[in-house]
Amino acid sequence: MLPTLNIVGAGHVGRALGRLFAGRGVFAVQDIKTRGSDSARAAAAFIGAGTPVAGALRPADVWMLAVADDAIADVAAALAQSASLAGAVVFHCSGAKASNELDALRRAGASVASVHPVRSFADPAAVAAAFDGTFCGVEGDAAALAVLLPAFEAIGARPVRIDSAAKTVYHAAAVFASNYLVTVMDAALRAYQAAGIPADVARELARPLATETLSNVLRLGPEAALSGPIARGDAATVARQHAAVAAWDGPTGALYDALATATWDVAWRKRAC
């Protein structure tokens, strides 16, 4: 008999993981609870298993809290008061919050963990269809991970253990690699346009520089991939560029200065290699 799984909060992440766990015979999806009965029914239909519930949930072997980050602690506290959790495994899927958000459930007798799939869940059907190879940052109680690591490996995940005390820094790493990369590229494209280059041409100018540099960073590491005036130690060129960018747009000039400071450190490491 498969271990039972209750799902609390079935947005994109909960639906995709629920479908994978059910479809690959890892867990028997039991009860599904969301903020509204319509969304719970829709989640059960998407997953292809589970019973939408409006009230108390039945005891289960494993509980997945796929709720908003800021709601995790409150939901955990409420469950600790209303559900039978002794011996159960409870995990959340947040990249920003650590497993200690579930301390109320730990005190109620559960073992707890967090498992954060490192990918976008904008299209849960597409994620469920192509989840194999997805990295997941994991941390928490040994008893919880003993259950969850093989479960996630069974749906194609590649678990990576992280330090729970550094969970916020871990999540910031994803922001640097994704969100802030967009911000830097936005600055580059606007600077090209400030030099009179049309937006569509600016994107084509930036494409080989950006794609080849990213490829080199991932293949060789940042020190070996660094080129340009800072890598050459050309402080005069950097100063002229900073002045010109600051004169054109003050906030972008401040961004240039901050990035230059950080890049000098990369250049120092490059020379030390």
C-alpha cells in the first residue's frame, strides 16, 4: 500500500508535484485543501487523484504545504491544533523559508523538511511532463528526508542538500542568477539605445556577448570567463565609463559603480589563480 499524501494549498507547485507523485505511484494522494472549494476540485481534477475537503483533513503519512511563503508558519500552527500529526512527515516547497517555519508541527510530533524545486512553475502541466532532472534544494529532519529524498528521486528530481541556516542566501542565489540577470541586461539594452541604436538591433548586439559569456561562466567559472577593462586592470576606462553612464542616467550609473566594485574582486581572484 502506498503512503498517503495530503496536500494543503494546491497552486501551480502543489498541482504539478501532486500529479507527479500520483502518476508515478509514489504516494496515494488523499485529501486536498485550498482556500476555496472550487480550486480544490480543480486541483484534484488536474492531479487525477485526491478528495477536495473544506474541513478537517484525515491523518496522512506525508503532508505537503504548497502555500505562499508568508502563510507557511500560520498554516503550520493551525494544522498543529487541528490535525493528527504524530509520526507524519510534513514539508513545504518554499525557496525562501527554512524548515523551521514548521516548528509547530515538529512540536506536534511530525518530522519536517523543505524541498524547493529550482524551476518556474508558470505552466504546471509542462512542468509535470518534463520534471526529470529538476534540482531541488532540500533541508530538514533526517527522518523526513529519509522519506522525501527517495520520493522526489522517484519523480525525477535531483536533490541537493543545503544549510538550513543559509536558506535565505540560497534563495538569493537564484535571484542573482535569474532576476538580477534581467536587470543587468536591461541596463545594457537601455545604454545601447541611449547611443542611438534601435531596440531590436540592441538585443541582437547584446545576444552573442550575453550568451557566450554565460556559457563561459558555466563552463569555465567566473574568473576564467571575465574579460574587458577590469580584467585588464584598465581603471581609467572604467572611470570614464562610470562618469558617462552616471551623466546619462544616475541610477544606472550607481548600478555600474556597484557592479564594477564587485568585478574588481573577480579580477583579483583571476590574477591570483
